[in-house]
Amino acid sequence: MAVNLSPIGGVAAQFFDNSGNVLSGGKIFTYAAGTTTPQSTYTSAAGTTPHANPIILDAAGRVPTGEIWLTDGAQYKFIIKTSTDVQIGSYDNIIGINSNFVNYTNSQEIQTATAGQTVFTLTTMVYQPGTNSLSVFVDGVNQYGPGASYAFQETSDTVVTFTSGLHVGADVKFTTSAINASSYGDATQIAFEGFRNQIGNVQDLADADGADWIGFTPGITGSTPRSAQQKMRDTVSFKDFGAVGDGVTDDTAALFAMRDALINANATAQWYLKGSGGNYLFANNKWLCGLSNIDIDLEGGSLTYTSTSAANYDAVTFFGNPSTFAGPVSDSYGAGLSKIDALPIASVLVAETVLTFTSAGSAALFSVGEPIIVGGWEIQSAGYPPNLCVFEFNRVQSINTGANTITVAPLRNSYKSTWPLVTTGGPGPSRGPAQVIKMLNRASLAPGVYWPNMMQNFSLKNGTVYGLRTYINFQMPVAERCNIENIKFEGLNVYGLTAEHLVINRCLSYASELELDKLIDHVTITNSTFPALTSAAGVQKLAVNSSTIHGRFDVAPFSLTVRDSVIGPRFNNSTTVTTTVAGKATFENSQLLNGNTNGGGAAIIYNDFTSTSYTPTSISGNDLVFATYPDLRVNAYLMKTDGSVYGRILDISGSGPYTISVRWNTTAPTTGSSFYAFLAPDIQFGQTSTEFKYVGGVLNGFSGTEILPSPREATIIDKFMVPNMISSIAINVTKAGTGLVYVRGFGGTPTICIVDTATTGLRTVTPSSATGSQPGDDLTGYTNLTSFRPRLRFDLLPTNPDVSARPIYTLTINATPLINL
């Protein structure tokens, strides 16, 4: 070991106390500088035998061995005490004499020039070009500075080239100096003090934790300095685990290595992953399974799913099977589906907080703070996934395993254990009765196990996601927050997003459908473009803001808001925009377009379930009994086919026969009655509804009037749903134009009236009369008003692309308001 003589007590030193007395039996303690950590000193220049610590002075006050040697490059703190431990002095940041002395070795080589020689090749020495470490002498004169006659270039570490030839016999001497790596001055032994006052050598910077020696300050007043290593560990890069990201290399193994390492570190921690701008290829799409809180910033890079196998399919299925909650299952959609527990519970009312499981041991499967879905009322009789009519996201607050219960926040809905079972065609058993869906299953989570845990929170931003076949689906089953921002999708569909809150912002796809599937409480789509937006099941609230859906728009949320957006195709095609609304829809400053030339229009409709009526086997007061399960839901309305009686469905129970409990607006109907089923949503158009190219709508079941200005182009209204009794329809032409306005039943019959827009004026029809008829009108079909239900159709025919020839008119529909049951 390299050591240097200590400046304190180095050789034959004698120590005294503060009174000048010999420090007989005194003690010398040595520590690492600035600490109380003992640090060894040595008895000789060999640096092999350490002193005792403390060093005990002899009777003469001298070091017994006569010498103290310190580790080269290390800093020390000396504390000197009497034999009775009374401190005499403390001396910090002490280094050995000549510590870090750099020892150089000089080399030289002499050659004799031939006539005109310019290139000299060194054979016994080398030098480092460009470091000013080489000196060249010709006939004893240094060729650098005054007196130099021959300019030269450092061609390489063994070649020197003069710009002009030397005379014959010239003595040319080359000299250089280099650090002697074997001396005490080895550059790697140069000592320094690190960011956290640790003492180390230069070679420490090359270690795996070298960044821990370097400090970092954000430059903001009040901030706390950290080491560079601490700062860089704020995020994790795909490349930290061997991913290449060159768009050619398969990075699947590296991504799985990252996933397993994060699970080992802390599966529930918040992880910030950086793509570092790389383009990553992966053949297995399970490399995020099991992680809970992930924010990925691709930083302009991309992810490419290279699988072309239909079986390698990322999806999540909910179904109740409490004894099995791990492993892939097989059904008509192929392998790769995750099992998620749906555990049955006893009936519970709105605002209650205690959920009681009906299967033993269910409560023990949960943990406090775990996100869950409370749901029920399956409206899909076959297939996957369950379409729960009633559900809400919640969180476990406490657990009582003895009572087999969990406590949650107050429920927004009531749930019944007697809701009908739906088993036909589905991949699992009972999906209809009240249940708690366990989205997280960390009990089976381990490196190398990729089922079945959903992520708890997920964010992806700033890059592109590619797929290599048409039906590849980008699916991120997320238990709580899911945020997709500034992402372009190519060659795949965005599909199967289960989340409490799903936010899609500044995303783009020209060929990839966005399907809102499974169970989502709140969806917000902002500043984005997709060719199609659909929802297959379970979306409660959907908001589309400042976005473009340039194709199919087929969604079925309970609440829909569209603002400052363009919905539907701009060019001729067969796509019809259809929006199914269960509760309320608002359109503001938006356009509904339909490029179809066959006369079909964009439709905003509510779900009337089927085009046929429902006839129960028996009616007893408020209860309707059906032998087979009817595709109806709680809060839907039933209206007797003659329009005389209607009511709201309060409950459905049984497993065959099925009992539907209804609250009627008047005396209950009798056995033998048939009913239409519908919802009564509130549809509102903003001030710029005239921007609509094709408009369909629903007359608010609880209001008496709906007013629609004429749109700017051909077909006006198609599939206009009117669940209640119409008292009048008024068409007021304020600007004459070309075309006939047809009011008729859906499908074209029966015709109620025809208005020729060539003549201005107000026309009004009621079930018993028609007024305001003008030349070219035909209002004789007014008597058909009572036989059209449940849809009206309004058309302006023929179409006229000439804007100046288009009429301007207002449609006003007056109806008997429904009673809010």
C-alpha cells in the first residue's frame, strides 16, 4: 500500500501536555476526516503493519515504533488525549507529507538525420499527441519557440513529421514525460472529497456507483442538494435493463427483465419509466403485467408489438370463480385472457358502506386501500365481457375476516343478490347478481408470473405505438387512473380500457379504432383524432372535446357531452353516425356529419332494445312476469303499445321466471298488455346546432317541446325518437327554397305530412287537424300521428347542393310530458 509520512508525530516526535510536561501514556486517536470512523495508520513506509488505534505513547511521550505513516490520498482527523482521556487537541483534514505527489518518468530517443529526411519513426518511446508532452531538439536547439528552424507535426504516438527536410547528420533528440503509474503518484490514487464528504480516489468515479460522489443542485432557492446518482434514480430507462431501442433488435427480454426488477424492488411503488427516444420491439405484450403505478414517457420514441398471432391477445375478463384467480383461460377469443375475481355479495342499499360476501373467505382476499368495482345487473346474455348495467368504482377501507365483510365509501347505487343470473355462452358462471370485482391480485404476483394483475394507475405519453397486423389491440386494463397523452397509434386498435378515469389527450390515429370497452366510470377525450369511436359496454360518462371522429361514432354512455368537435365522415361512404344515450346528451358548437348519399342521417337515439314489443305472461299490479329473460334494465321505461299507460322499471329478479317491478303513472295495466321499452334521456343541442349536416334526436321525455332549426344540407332528421304522445308538429318555412320536407314514420310509413319549401309560412298538424297548408303541401296524413311510435323520420328531398336554393325552416314538436317516475 502506498503511504506517506504523517506531519503529526511522523518520525521520533515527542509529545507534551499543555503545561509542557512529557505526555507519558498519552493517546493518539486517528479517524477519517470529518467523522468518528476509525482510520488506520501504519508503523513503517512499507504500509503493511497498522498501529493500534489509539496509539499509546511511551514514558518519554514518543510513538513506540518511532514513526506514523498515512495512507496516500486519504485524509485524517487526529485527536490527542492524556492517559486519563483529557483531550489536548483535535486536528482535521490531515494528509501525509507529499501525498498525491505525482512522479514522472522521462523518456528520450536520439536519431541521426539523412539528407532531406522529414519523417522520423520512434522505436524506443511513445508520446501522447496533442498534449504538449513532446520536446524535439535538432543539433541541441529546441524546435519550439525562439531559435526554432524546423517546424514539425505530431503525426502519431510514434511518428514525427518535419515540414522541411533536415541536413545530413543532424542530431535529432525526442523527449517526453509520463506519469509513473507504479509510483505513489498514480493518477488513480489522487484523493478528493465527495459530495457527501466521503474521501475517495479518482478510481472511485469509475465504479458502478461513481455518480454518488458527484453533487447536484436544482438551482432553485430552498432546494435540497443531492448526489447525481440520487437525481438520476428518479426515473428508470428501458435501456437500464439492456433494451437497445434501435427499431431492429427484439427488446422483449430486456423489458421483462425491467418488469421483474421493478416488482422485486417494489411492485406498488410509483415508477417513472423513460423510453429515452428509443424504438422498442417486443413480441410478448405482458411486460407491464403486475406493476401498479406506471408513468411511461417515450420521449419521442415508439413501442412496436411484433406479434402476428391472433392467440397472443391482451384482454381481461371479469367473471365469478372465487376458487381460481390466476392463469390464462381459453374461450372463443383464444388464449391470453386473464381471470379476475367477481365475488358475490348480499344485497346492499344505496349509501350503505358494509359489503357482506356470500362465499366463505372472500373478505380475506382483499387488502385495505385496494381499488374495487361494485357491480351487477348483467345485460348481455352471452359472450365476453360482462356488460354490467350498474357499477361503481370504490376502495376497501377496512376488513373484517370473521364477519366476511369489507367497508367501503358510501355506495352510489343499490345492488341485489337476486338479480338474474346470466350463464348462457359466457366464459364463466354467475355474472348478474351483486358482486365485488377484485381487480388486483398481488397474492400470486412474482417475477416470471404475468397473470392476472391489472395495473392500478397507468400513463403513456409522447411517442408512437405500432402493431403489425390489422386486429392487434392496444389494451391497458387499469384499475384506477389511465392517461394516454400525445400518442400516435398505427396498425392496431385502442381497445379494452378498464379504468375509473380514462383521459385521452392529443392522440392521433387515422386507421385505428378507439373502443371504450369493459367498465369505465369517466372518459375524457380532448384534442384527439380517431377514425372511429365505439363503446361496447359499461361507460358511464363520456366527454369529447375539441376532437375529430372522422368515421363511425357508435357509443352508449349514460351521459354524453360533445363540445367543439366534428363527428362523422366528411366524404361519401355507408357509415351512419349512431349515438345511443341512456341518460343525457349535450352537443355544443359541434358538427354531426354523414357522407352517405343514400339518404340515411346521423342519429342520436336512445336504446329501445328491440323493434318489437314485450308481452309478459302475467301482470299482477306492479309486477310483470316473463317466462324467459327479457333484455331490459332497471330505470328503463315501459309504455303500453296504445300509449295509454307507462311506467319505470324499479327492479328485476329471479332466475326463470323473471319478475319485473314497475312504478306506473296511472292504474296498472292488465294481463295481455304489450309494451314498448325505451329510455327517456335529455338531449340538448347548443346554439350552433345549425352546423349539423345530419341530425337525429330524442324528444326529452320530461319536457313538452323540442325545437330544431333546419340544417345546412340535405337530409334533416332520421330516427327521431318520440316516446310520448305528440300533440302537434309545426314546420315554419322562413326562407323559401327547393325541396319537400317529409314527416313520416321510420322506414317511410306512415306519412304524416309533406311540406313544399317553395312557399314560406307555418304549417301545423295535430292528431285531429292540419292548418296553414300552402300550394304543394300534403297535410292529409295527420291522422297517422297516433300510429307511428316509437320513431319519426324527417327528410328534405330531393337534396340540393346549391346553398342559395336551400330553404330555412324550424321544426317544433310538442308532446305530452312524461311524469318523472
